[in-house]
Amino acid sequence: MSLTDTALRQEATNDAGAAAPQTSGPQTVAGPETTEAAGPLKDLVVLDLSRILSGPFATMTLADLGADVIKIEQPGAGDDTRQWGPPFQGEEAAYFLSVNRNKRSLAVDLKSPEGLEVVRELARRADIVVENFRPGTAARLGLGYEELSKDNPGLVYASISGYGQTGPDALRPGYDAIAQARSGIMSVTGETDGPPVRVGVSSADLVAGMWATIGVLAALHEKQRTGQGQWVDISLLDGSVSWLTYVSSGYFASGEVPRRYGSAHPTIAPYQAFPSADGFVMVAVGNDGLWRRFADALGDAALAGDPRYASNPSRVAHREELIPAIEAIMRTRTTEDWVRTLDEAGVPVGPIQTVDQALADPQVLARGMVAELDHPTAGPMKVVGCPVRLTRTPASVRTAPPVLGQDTDQVLASLGLDADRIYALHSSGAVQ
């Protein structure tokens, strides 16, 4: 926070007034005030040392589920993505705003001995630590799993990196696009006669964040039995390879290297996007019964009665003749018309929507997947909601992504630091 000396002392005094006394061993750091019901992780404290996307996505998910996430950021700069724009909303990049809601921001200099000790004290009290430095970096700072678990043996510590903590490439820098490339994901993405294509979102980062969340929750469950924490090691490459699923299984079974099919499916036909008179329609004909319904809805008796298309294996074998015939029919009517017709026929179908259309979709809105928040500097803003639905302890979107250092004094006070100590940390530049 940027404050004058007088204001700084006053704010530190106000926050320190509710300071919790220091005690030994893990304990809960006071969480942010909220008027909404807390989720299933409401009693957990997460120390978030991560930045960019993979780690912040994981910690946002934990925060949505009720955990108190304390995001550690560098004074003056913060998470790199605060400046990854345009677009910006207020002074914050939309990228940063997308994965940092429900968190508190503590701006602390990890190169400062005083600042580092603050973070270590938070780690002693935390249930979970998440970091996505290059392997070895956290340990060099004194914030690795081996160092922190000595004082907090129940700590669940998640590391996300490009290639994991072991293996010949462990120390190489990891990026989403590289993981998509090396994992084989890009090789099966794109049109049949086109080049490999990166997935339209940062899938390697996001899947790593999801696996990190799953790993953390599994480690927490095991901790209930033993009282011991453990190290969760997640890599972008591993996560993307895990997504190969039936593609890799097909290769193992046949020895045939999978290729690109555009929007189509390698083992089901027709299962792809078709051009309509005014857009595109995605059709998923997953079995022979659906094929008969689909063929009848197309209104082409010859196509419906052709023995080459009677079974899925035969349709896949003859897709080169089948798909152009379907395309010719689909081009004759609008997307809306086809969606209505195929819905009535009981055929799985959907329009290929642009992002703005998807975010205005009545089903998306009915499920609460667009939420509104008030940001302290950007004003009203919208975010994508949490997809986890729990009947008794629901996830919630409670607070806007914090400005840099927004909660520094509150967190310091909860550690038992008095007003003078907090002021001294600000004055030295150890915190912001």
C-alpha cells in the first residue's frame, strides 16, 4: 500500500488492534471478512507463492471452495500478469483479474531477510503452500518443502513446474506452449491438412493447476489419517500427456500414430462441426441409433438407407464420402434451424458460439458461471464462476482480485506484529 508515514502508522495501529497472539505450531491466520457462506475448505490457509496462471488457477479454485489464500507478491511489481495487457480494467490487466479473486495480497520482498522471515512464519501456520518456480528456486530462498516442513510437518506443499522435480529436463524452463508441443496435444489439434495448432486457451497451465488442486486435496485427505503432510509434484508436461487418454490408448493398441481431424473425432462419425447457412453446428452422433435419427432429420432417404453408413465402424471407414454429403445438406439451413430440428429429433447438437455468445448463454447464466464483483479500483467487473457444485457447502465468488499489497497490514497483524513493527517493515521496503 502506498501511504504517508502518518497514515501508515494509523493503519498499522488499526489492523494490529485485532492481532492474534503468537503461538507455536500450525494455526489459522484470520481470513478476509465475507457475508457469504464459507465453503468446505473454510478452515484451511493457503500460502500462495505462485504467479502467472497454473498456480494462481489452483489457488483460486481452493479459494472459491472457502480456503483463505494469501498471495505473496513482489513490492512495486506484483504478479507478472498485472501488466499483461491490454486489455485492462482500471489499472489491472484482465489476465490477472481472471485467476486471482477471493485472495488476499501480501506484498513482501523475498530478497529481504525481514520479508523472508514473514513468509516463513506464514508457512509455519499454513496448511498448504503452492509454488511454481523453476525447481530448486524455492529451496534456494529457504522456502522449499524440506525447509518448511521441518517447522510444519503437516504441511501440504504443491510445486508446479514445466517438467517436474525429477528427470533429465527438470531444470529446463517450462511454458504452456512448449508442454502442448512436447506432449503430443498440438500434433492432434488443427485441421487434417493444416499445421499443428496450439489449443485456444493455455491448456497445459490450466490442466496442471487442476491436477495440483486434486493432488492437494488427496494429500489433505491422507493427512487426516497420519497427521503428516507431503510434497505434491506436478508438471505441465505430465498433465498434458495425461490428457491423451483414448488417443494414446489407440496408439498403444494399433501402433498407428494419431493425426489431426479438425473438429472431428478419430473413431466416431459423424462427430464434428458442419457449416450451416450462417455459421457452424457441432453434431455428436455417438451411436447407430443416433445416426438413424440424424439421417432422418437430414431428410435424405438415400443417405439414411446407404449400407455403408449403417454402423459406426463403417461410417468411420467411409467418412471421406459421408462427410461431404452431410456438409452439402447442412449448408442449406441456418444454425438456429438445425439446432432446433436436431434437438427435436433427439440428436446431440449445439451451435459453435463465440466467447461473447457463450458468456451470454442462458444455460451458462443459469448455472452461475458468470459472477459480478466490485473491484476497489476497477469498479464493477465480471468473472467466470466456479464450476464445482456442492449442495451443503457451495463454492462462492466473494471478493474481487486484490490490488497489490491490499492486505499486507491485515496479514502482518494476524501474525501478532504490532504497529511499530509493521511500520518498520514498510519503512525498510521489506513489505508494501
